[in-house]
Amino acid sequence: MRRFGAENIMGMMDRLGFEEDMPIESKLISRAIESAQKRVEGNNFDTRRIVLQYDDVMNQQRGIIYKQRREILESENLRDVVVGMIKETVERIVAAHCADDVIPEEWDLDAIVEFGNRTFLHEGTISRDDLWGKEKEEIVEHLHNLVDTLYAAREEQLGELMREFEKVVVLRAVDSKWMDHIDAMDQLRQGIHLRAYGGTDPLREYQFEGFEMFQEMIHNIQEEVATYVMKAHVEANIERQAVAEGQAVDPNGVDAAKRPVKRDEKVGRNELCPCGSGRKYKSCHGAS
């Protein structure tokens, strides 16, 4: 049976001599128009439903981040939160290089040592010999003890400033990584519909990859917090108000805000900032 689209209906009406303001009394034409309207409304409804399903993924992630950020702002002491982030980073790196299906003699202890000394310990704090011969749980416990000791020394060094310093570092890490995540999710969404040509459901792929990207963002936040809290240099006479306003500090001991940045250099938004802060240009000097 021939289907009546909008163009076919209008053409048929012209051939039959109908004028624009003439009422339509034919049941055949009325049913055809009604059917076309239902198809259009159904397509629009499906489009809106799919858009909402994609938006739900970001809304769920946004709710988690905003809830945690609000708790950080309202908290007076983030010690347990920060130490927990560092220890989760320790457990994750040990699990990655000490797989259960690999014999202990083949564990990549050098990678653990390099990561630990670079991220949450002072350079040279641990060596391969310190970890050799230990079980996985013993390695984790050994690193946890080092974190507790160094964190206590860090608190003694900074005194009352430590609480404000923790909050500034955590908030900065959350905000910068969340903005990067939003950009990455937007890029994923723009091209995810092409997965349909491979026989997969684009929405399910978006949900799955979006969850993995969100987990990776959380890990990046924890690593950045571990690095800055444990290794960033803070001037002993720095004002409390200046820290609360979030002046940049560099783990290498140089105030990133005081480093000169050549304005004539063309730096990409997602490239590292030339000031040496370790953050992307758009989240550092590019933000101004």
C-alpha cells in the first residue's frame, strides 16, 4: 500500500483542487495526515528520550562530584580524606605491578619505587631492596606506614596552615580534573553514534566508557592530591588568606604564579602550561 507523506498529501490536495482554507472532509486524507503527525511526534519523542538518557550519565557523575565538593567545603579537617586518597593510590599502584597471577620474583618493584618516590614520598625514601621478599600485603603496609610518618612530619612542619593547605589542594585538583572530564565526555558523545555501524548500542558504549573515564578522573585527582600535599613547597611566612585564595605552588619548590610566561608563545588549551605548574594551560595561565 502506498504511504502518504506530507509532500504526497499536499500534492494530492493540489491535484484535487483543494484550497488552503478549504476544510478537509475526506476520511482518507484525514487518516493520512493523522498518521503522518503521529510518526513525526513519535520520532521527536524518541530523539528527546535518547538525549535525556545521554544527559543522565553526566547528571549522575555531576551529582557525585558536587556532593563531594560540598562536603570538602564544609569540612574543617580533611586529614582523613587526604590520607585516604594517598593510601588508595598506594594500593592501586601495588595491585597494578604485583598481579596475583604473576610470581613475586617477576613483580615490577622498580615501577612501584619510581612511582612512590615521585608521587607521595621524598626522592630516595624507598628502594627495590626495601620491597624485595615481601608479600603484596606487606608492601602495602610498609608504604602506608611511610605515608603516616611523612604526613605527620608534614603537619608538624606546616602547623595550623596544613588544614587550609589540604582544602586548597583538594579543591583545585577536583575542579581541574572535572573540567577536563567534561571536555572528554563531550568529545566522546560527539562520535559515539558511529559505534552503531559496528552493531553496538551507542548509549551502552557511552555509559560504559563514561564510567571508566570517571574512575580514571578519580584516580587522577587522588594522585594529584598526593603529590601536592606531600611534596609541594610552601613558604613558611605565607599568609593564611593567600593560601585560602589558592595561590599556586609547585612541588619542585618554585611559586608557579611568579614564573614568567611569554605571551607571544602559542600554547594549546590542553597542553601543559609553560609556567611549569604541571597543569593544563586552560586551567592555569590560560584561564585568565
